Amino acid sequence: EQDARVREIAAVLKVPPADAASRVASLVEERRKLERELGDARKKLALGGGGNAGQDPLREVNGVKFLAQVAPGVSPKDLKGLVDEAKQRIGSGVAMMVATADDGKAAVVVGVTQDLTGRLSAVDLVRAAAGALGGQGGGGRPDMAQAGGPDGDKAQAAIEAVEALI
């Protein structure tokens, strides 16, 4: 019975049965590589501002630079790196990324540059965003905080909630 399964797998892979294991291993490695490339492309798209229909993600609010992006499909674990890059890009200000997932949930990270942490706390800002996303809480440090919520459709409302506090 096992030989029949191996022959069936080999037929699907279009290789001789003896080569089935190495073909599966190469396919798994190729998939990992493509997933990494897709993740990198999504991060570049998020930083480049692909999803905002021509709207510049960087604006000024009460004298503070505010860069906010919705990043569909970006992994929540990649958001901190994106916010760090955005903070470096703006020099002084607030950076925010909202990742929306296929399941409708959202993750949000807010970063405040060091020169503004006396005036603005990323924790307070991310809690406002979490509330808009239907979540509660959120936490981190005054310069970087994260939260999530079940309602990813309200990503723009989360950005507006943070903007209102700046």
C-alpha cells in the first residue's frame, strides 16, 4: 500500500518514485523562498504607499509629521520594522502601520520619534487605534506600541483616531 502511495505521489510530481522525496524537498524550499519574496514585496509596497489611491501617506498634524499607512497582507510581525523604517524616513514625528488580514482582523503599530515622546506616547495612540478596530488595550513603550482588533475594515478609522490625538 505504501508503494502505491509513493507511485501516486511520484506521478503527481511527474518524477520517478526514487526522486519523489528530493522533488518534495525542492518544492518546499522553493515555496519558502517565494513566501519570503512575497513578504518583502508587501513590505516595500506598504512603505511605498501602494494602497492609498494617490494620497500621500505623510502629512503634518498640529506641527507633527504623521505617516500612516494601511498595509493589506503584511504580516503583523513585520509591522515594527516598517514603523522603524518610517520613523527614520520622517526624522521627527509619528509613524503608524495597520496590517489587515484575510480573516478581517487588523494589527496596528504606532511609533513616536524620541524627540516627541515627552509630548506623545505611542501607547496612548495605539490604544485609540485599537478601540477604532474593535479591540481594547495595546501596549509597548512610549516610542513604539502595538495592538490589534477584530475589525480590519475600520483601518482608516484607526488612523483618524490616532490623528485626532496628535
